[in-house]
Amino acid sequence: MEPDGEWRAAVDAWESRRIRKVTRRARGVRWPEAQALPGVTVEHAGAQVRAFPPGPVADVPPQLAKLQVAGLDLADAEEPGPRAAGTRRSPSTRTSR
């Protein structure tokens, strides 16, 4: 993240509280709706993932609040393979500050 990037204030506010990460799945018409919101999309091996600026769960945009939260378990849980070139692990695994 850029030190003075457009998300700096949102990240600082998020990090100053307990951190809660929520994963949602978008299919069909919901994916373009999610793409229209500010965020970053990454594609790998035909799959896409989108990250949005952090914020309080109570302030989730309606387009994201409608998305499915359940059904995210993998059918065949396997050990993860090696990381793709150019990716890195998060520098911190803390769940609160």
C-alpha cells in the first residue's frame, strides 16, 4: 500500500480496532455489481478475487451485504501448493491491535 494512498485513512481506522475479515462470494449479476465498487481485483488460473477498502462491518455497501457468506468450504481440502511468483505472505497475522 502506498504510504499516502487513497485508502490510507480507511486502513488506519481499520487497524486501530479489532480486525475482522469477511469473505463473500459473488456469482452472476452480483459480480459486476461488486466490481463497480472501489477495490482491487486479481485473477489467477481463471479465478478472480476482489479486495475492498476496509471499514466497519456495519458500513458494508448494500452491493456487498447481499453477497453469499456461506458455502465457501473447499470440497477437497488439500495442502496448499507453493505460492505463485510475485506474491507474498501478509507481514502480520495479528487479529487485533
